[in-house]
Amino acid sequence: MTLRVVAPAKVNLSLQITGKRADGYHLLDSLVAFAAFGDELEFSESSDLSLTVKGEFAHELAHGKATNLVLKAAEALKESASVNNGVHITLTKAIPVGAGLGGGSADAAAALRGLCCFWGIEVSGNVLSEIALQLGSDVPVCLHSHMAYMRGIGEKITPAPFNGKAWIVLVNPKKPLLTKTVFGKYSGAFTTESRTLERISSFDILLKAMASTHNVLEKPAIVLLPAVQAILDALKATKDCRIARMSGSGATCFGLYASEEAAQAASNSIQARQPDWWTMASHLLYEG
């Protein structure tokens, strides 16, 4: 038996810092969305836990298979649910590594979801969330892969179902930014928590919700990697781009568009002018 699961790319539509804990962890306030594009995990029968990584960005997994979050997720779930079976996982990396798109977190979350089905086990949402948070602050929000507010250190998730349609262009300079380094460069003031919307029913309402927020890590990221500013400028210059920002701790930036045609035209234009950049046109996942 084999099973395939998609790990959608995570996009921080906003990212603000509301405080800092004594242990050094920053408290976040972020509206998170997911693109209809991502990595793929395939599960097949095996006597032990093993992993094969392939795809466009497989070579960029700097720490190798042993520390990959997918295997860590499998090991944690196997122990928690007292599973005796093994599994071989084939991970196809389509999301750039170290790009602010939560690739590793999305993969870990997809591994948890997929393995529950593959192994035929029932694990409570609370237990899965606890395992997810132990793996990384972005993993809990990736478990459901729906638009939501992510707060605290990633453990406070408030769903904000998106019922509209929005197209997105993602651009990365093919140069990673380390999350720890970007956060370490941040020296701004803490912000207040943004207003929570129970539902985001249209693209225009999404834009209004984003208008009162921003990504506070853009400035430190630009200092560390000026290409981020160049990408933001390129996105803003495309026709019908409604808003352009950096996602997460970078270096990927995104532009939002009201139509598939506008997004694809923008992606094609940027790719033609900057062939060394990675560019992807997609749409945001929505409900309803």
C-alpha cells in the first residue's frame, strides 16, 4: 500500500512581534495562509523508518536525512501511539529551503497527518498539536493548512476560514535566510495584537485585514539580504499587484492578485527579467 500527501507552502501574510519570553522565544501575531503548491510525501511499507529526498530542492537540505523533520515527526508519532510498523517516506522537495515558506514545518505536519492514515491509528487533535509544537513553532498551524491566526510561540491557533479567491506570486532569490539570524537582527518595538476576524469572506476583506498589519522582519531581512528589497520592488511594479510583502523570515516575497491571469502574467514577467530567481504562480487555499 502507498499513500500520497501534499504539504502546502505556508505564507505569512503578516508577521508582528508582540513580546519576548524570558527563554528568548519571540511572541508572534501572524495571519497565515497556504498556497495550492507544495512538497509531496509518499508513504510505503517498510520494516523500519527510512526517508528518500528528491526533487528540485532536495540538495539544499543542509543537515541531511538524519535531522530532517519528516523523520523526527515519524519517530515522535510512532513512539506516542506505540506503533510497531515502519514506513518508507519519499519526500519530493518543491518548496525552496530556508525560504520563509515553512517547507520543513509543512513536511512534518503532512507526515503526521499521512502517517495517522497510513498506520490506521487515531490520535487526538491535542496530542498531535503537542507533537507538532515540539517539532517547531510553525508545525501546529501547518497541521490543518487553512488560513488562521498564529500567536504565542505558535501554539495559539485561531481559524479564520477564507471563502474568497486570491492568486499569489512567490519569488525567492535562491539565497536562504536563517530564521534565527533575522530575528536576532530585529530591534523594533513590540506591537499590539491584531484584530481577529472569525471569517474572511472575500479577497477585498483579506486585503483590508492585511492593511492594518505588516511584516516587522522585512527591514532586518533586507539589511541581511538586499535582494529581498529588489524582489519586493519587482512585485510592486507588476500590473494589478494589490499588495507585496515578505513571507515569514524571508527571503521569499509574495504578491497578491485578483485573477489567475494577472498572477501568471506577473510571474512570467519577473521570471523573464530575473531568470536566476525562483518564481511560482499559484492561488491561496480556500474553504467553501
